[in-house]
Amino acid sequence: MLETPSVRPSPSSRRDAATGSADCEAGRTAEPLKLAIPPPSEAADQDREWCVVATDAGWKQVRFHDYAAIYEIPGLYERLFCDVLHCDSPRTVVRELANSAGGSLSGYRVLELGAGNGMVGEQLRAHGARDICGLDILPQARAAAERDRPGTYADYVVGDLTRPTPALRQRVLERQFDALVCVAALGFGDIPPQAFRAAFGTVRNGGLVAFNIRDKFLTAGEHSGFSRLVDELQHDGRLEIVRRHEYVHRRATTGAPLNYVAVIAKKQSNGVNRRARN
């Protein structure tokens, strides 16, 4: 059973943690972390979900989207998102990307936007990629990747694409990549559309773009602006969607499915509106 402090509902109101995916093994601690999530009656929006985790200093409340705090606790990301909430997005999105690349990413230069603790990079390597550049705004993310999955990335840059430094320009923006990957990082303000646009600009013509996003963020009028960006890139001929896969990203704390869309697209050679040319 999941453990819980006395100030929280009793363990009988918690749900059991499952065994977890092999994709998370690299980041696991020898002893599973003790944590608890609210009972289903305490539902919260996806970006406001939280848990409590046992630390040496006592029980600590952590919001799911406070990635800096999560990465600082070894094994928490894997325990929470893999074991308890059954997240399978790293494997799902990278598999779709590899299938679109002919079954292998060998020889691909890949930029991973919002690289986090390296779980997606690990999947990219499993499909043959070796020249992987990770990019994240959080120094805690790079530290977690180096701690849990050393050697996964050829380079890992900490920086903000909306405020690029000379080093960020040299190591990322002035490079050319065969593929851009962004998993579980879009739609909630962690990566704004302008940052994704800047990363998109590093992909060679004919290169692949892979991302996933909550289904509601691809609807007209959504608040993040990402739907408008995708529509714009498609409309002017810069982006052609080649695969679209709807699936369950993970479970909410209530047990309800969080439905996402994995999108694989090809960057076109120019920005001409192909509809206007036909």
C-alpha cells in the first residue's frame, strides 16, 4: 500500500502502486520511495495535482508540475509517474518517431526540447540515436539526467530559447538537427509556443518533428496558443503531419485517463502556402 502521513487520509483511502515500466529502471532507487496521492474525491486539474513523499526531513508535499523539486529527489519521477500513474509517453512517442524514420534513428542528430531527467533520451538511444542534444530550462533536469542516465546525451544544454545566450546559440540554435522531439512538456506553460518555434527552426528541411500534447490543447481557442502555432506551420507549408496517434498519456490521481495525441510531422523545404499554389 502507499504510505501516508497522519495528517493525510488513511492508507485505506489510497490506491496501490503498480510494478512500473522497465523504461524507468535507470532512475529507480534501491528501495521504492514512500509516497501518497490524494483519494479520488480530491480531484484537481492536471497542472495542480500533487503528492506527498517521505524524505529524510519528513513528509514533503510536491506539485506534479514542480519539476525542479521532483528532479532533486532521486527516484521520485519514476516512482510517481511510472509506478503509480502508468505514464508511457517516452516509449510511445519515440516508437512513433522511429517508425516514421524507417524503423531506426541511427545516424540521426536529435534535439530533445524539455529533456528532463533523460527518460526520452534513453528511448532515443534504444532506437539507435547517438548524437542527442538535450535542452531544458532547469539545471535540476540536467543534474538528474547526469545522475540517473549518464552518457545518454552527447550534449545537454540548460537555457531559455526565448532569451538565448551566446552559448545557447552556438550549442543549439546554430546547429542543424535531423529531428526535434518534445515529450510531456507542451501546453501548460512549461515550454511556450515561441520556444517551440525556435527549436523548430533548427530542424533541417525534410527532418522530423515529434511531440505529444493533451488532446484539448489542439482544439480551436485553447489558451496555450500551441494549436494556433501548429495550424500556422501547416497552413504555410512548413509542417506536414505524417502520423497522429491518440493514446492514454497517464492516469490522473482520480484514476481517470489523461488522453494525449502523439504527432509526428515532417518539416517542409519552404514556407509557401501550398493550398494557394494548387
